[in-house]
Amino acid sequence: MLSYPATIPLSSRTLNDLADRIRQHRNQHRSRWRRLDPGRQALLALAHLRNGDTYTRLAAGFAVGVATAWRYVQEAITLLAATAADLATAMVRIRTLAYAILDGTLIPIDRVADQRPYYSGKHRRHGVNVQVIADAAGRLVWTSPALPGATHDLTAARTHDIINALSAAGVMTFADKGYQGAGGTVRTPLKRHRHRPRLSRRQKAVNKTHAKIRACGERAITTLKTWKILAKLRCCPRRATSIVQAILALHHVETSRCTR
């Protein structure tokens, strides 16, 4: 078997933060000797999440069994997901924004036995729906738990109570046509209806400005998907939420200027 050096585009701050969490978890549970120390386990987990390395590749690279590599990754994901901010916590920051951008994205998955709820007719593939909130600069602020891919964006936003939370906080929010009828402080493009005149020049100008603002939200989705594990989840869809929450926690550590 051939081996080669590889890099993970993350700072040492993120590695140290995850290693500290693992070390604290081991001390609390008085864990026995492990094949990898907390730093190496953290590196293994980050290689899986950021680079999308498979368990087989990780096992070979870190000289552990495939089952051990899987167990180490799942342990790290669980620890990280437990620290991810829920919507109520995230609203503390969102309230301070000039405005927010709301968008949904589909995380592809393998086909499953009960595939109908996970098939998105819009994207013509199986996946899970994740709602993303970004700030005016397109920075990722919060991600929702995952829902089956067939779920409409507006339905997903209402299920997670995002619309009510943003409206109660008085945060102006820009979203695409998929959120038509959301109400509250959510603003969507003007839409032409059947049997009505076409949009006026002024209405088209409003939509153009709206699109420029909303386009920044695509940066947040792109940021989320730089974690290669999300290119296509090859696990049970029910584990998608913990993976996305773990990535959100790592993202906030990576982008913070000081350690916790």
C-alpha cells in the first residue's frame, strides 16, 4: 500500500480545541489507554470532516483498525455537536446584525430503503435539507438540524421556528422565492402571478437589488460545504444533524480570534 503526506486547511487552534475536548472527556470518564492520544484522535476526526477521508484511508494512515477509526470520529462528532449553538443561543448574535440572510441547501446522501422522504424533486437527488442563516457579509452564523430532502424550504423554516424567532427579534431577513408567504420580517422577491400584468421596471429593480443582497448568503453555504464530508454523506441520514452541528462548532472555533 502506498502512502503520501496530506494537509488539512485548518488552523492549529481548531486542532487544539478539539484535542482539549477529547482529553477532558477521557479524564471525566477515566478512559483506559487508547491507541491514539487526544491530539492524534482530533487530527483523525478533522481529516474525516474537512478532507472527507474514508475510514479505510484513515485507518491505514493512523495505523488503527477501521472500527477504531469509526469510533474515534463518532466520539469527536458527539462532543462537538453537544457544544453547537441552538437557535435561541444563536439569536443573541443574530439580533445584532444589520440584517440576516436565510437560505436552504441540500446535503446529498446515498439512497436509503425509505427513499421517498429524502428525494428532492427540485434537485433531483436524495439528500437532507439544512437551513442556513448568514450575516450581511455572507458569514455563516447558524445551521439548522437536518430534515428529509423532500421538505420544502419554507416548511423547514417553520418547523425549526426560524420565521417566528427572526420576526420576534425584529431582524430584517432576505430570502429567495422558496420562502414566499413566510410573513414576519422575511422579505422575498416580488413575484408575478397569473392573470396579472408583468413586473414593472421599478419592481424588477427591487428584485435585482434583493438578489444582490441575497447572493451573499451563498457564501455561507459554500463555507459549509468546504467540509468535504458534506459532498455526499455515506451514513444514516439521521446522523446528518450531528455532523452538521459538529462542523458548525468547528467553524466558529476556526473563525474566532481567541480560544475559548
